[in-house]
Amino acid sequence: MLAVFGIVILLVMVFGGFAITGGALGPVLYAIPHEMMIIGGAAIGALIAGNSLHELKAIGSGLAKAFKGPKHVRQDHVDAVILTTRLMKLLRAEGPVALESHVQDPANSPIFAEFPRLLANAPLTALVCDTLTLIVVSSGTLEVRAVEEVMDNALKTHFSELHGPHHALQGLADALPALGIIAAVLGVVKTMGSIDEPPAVLGAMIGSALVGTFLGVLLAYGIVSPLAGRLKQVLDQDEQIFHAVKQVIIASLHGWPQPLVLESARSGLGHAYRPSLTEMLDAMRGR
């Protein structure tokens, strides 16, 4: 929940610094609701106009991911490599027939049953099972390069969908300063319509209009853009487990020895999730 902590610091420092330097928070707080109605309403309307219902739900899920952090923990990455290595070892030792029941019905597979968190991860399970089913039905006659191209295409499609909310949030961040200017312009138009009012009244109206510009910039560069960047970090981290699984399958199809297969998958993981080679070998022996 570091994102929440960061936003709190941002708001405290911005408004606190303004107050400490002698700024009056009253006019700002008075102007925020109606300026937010213009800016926030326009932003929501733009999102609705530019996205389908499915994509709008994905944006909500993406925001939740930005606050919750990566889906996969370090042990998940170790388990994914071990699971896929065991399946490929079964394929090599006993042939496609022995592997068939595990990949066509993973819910009833004793191998998958040892990894309930991975079994609950539908996209990851589908990547493993679909790829190995393709190998099973072809009786192992497929070229390794062809299998790799199929996996790359599946991963590209999956990751492209996952990154949709990130692109939408970044686009919203880019638009918010302009929406703030719209709110400010409307405030100036309102002020010009009251030009015969006393200077104190005009000053308050102009100040209220400027709050629109302030909010647009603050929301864009202080909140929405950082959240979009954080979401990208989370998605990039969650992608690593898929690449590790792919590496195990491809390296095994090339006929590499098991330690080299484990190392090829392990070395592709980020430092936050990468176990030592000894840890991977011990985990493989312990299963």
C-alpha cells in the first residue's frame, strides 16, 4: 500500500506547504468541489467515450493492482519452474501419452494439485496446458522454433490486454492538465460576466478559476501518472513468471540437461524473485 502512503504525503506537502507560507486554504477548499465536478466529470466522460465496458472494468482492476502490488510472490516463480520442469521431464521419460491426462484435465492432475496457487492462475495454467497439449497431439513432431513462435504470440496477446489499463491511465494523465485549463477558462468567463463587481469579489472568482488549472496539473502529475507508472511496474513483474515457464518448455524441447533448464528459467527472473541455482536444484529434488 505504498501508493496510498505516497498520495497522502503528496497532499500533505502540497496543501501544508501552501498553508505554512501564508496561503488561505478556505478559498481553495471552497473551489475544489465544483472544479472537480468539471475536471473529474470530463475525465470520466472521456474514459467512457473512449473505452468499452470490458475495458472500463479492466481500468478499475488495473487501479486495484497498482495499490495491491504484484500478484505473484517469489515462491510462485519457483513453483512455476518446478511444475513445468516436472511436466517436461514426464514427457521426455514416458512420452506424450503419460502427459496427456495432466494437461487436458489439470484440475484432476496430481502434479498440478501440488501447486494450488498456480492451478488457480487461469492464464498461466492455460499457457502450460495449451502448449503441452499441442505437443501431445502432434506426438512430439513439432519444431522447437514453431512452438516458441506460438508461445510468443499467445504471450503477446495476453500482455497486450493486460497493459490496456496502463495506457488508458497514462492517456488520462496526459489529458488532465488540458481539462484543468478548460475549468479555468470557464471560471474566467464567469468572472468576466461579473466585471462590475468589487475587486475583492473578482479576486476570489479569479482565484477559484485558477484552482481548476492547479487541480488538473496536480491530478495528472501527482496522482494519475504515478499510478499508471506503478501499474506498469506491477504488470512487468507479473509477466516474469510466464517467461520463466516458456523458457523451461523451450529449453527442455531443445534437450538441454535439467540443471541448464533450471538456470535458463531462473536467470530470466528479476532480482526480487530470483532464487539461487542451489535453491532451485534443492526444490526440484524435494518434489
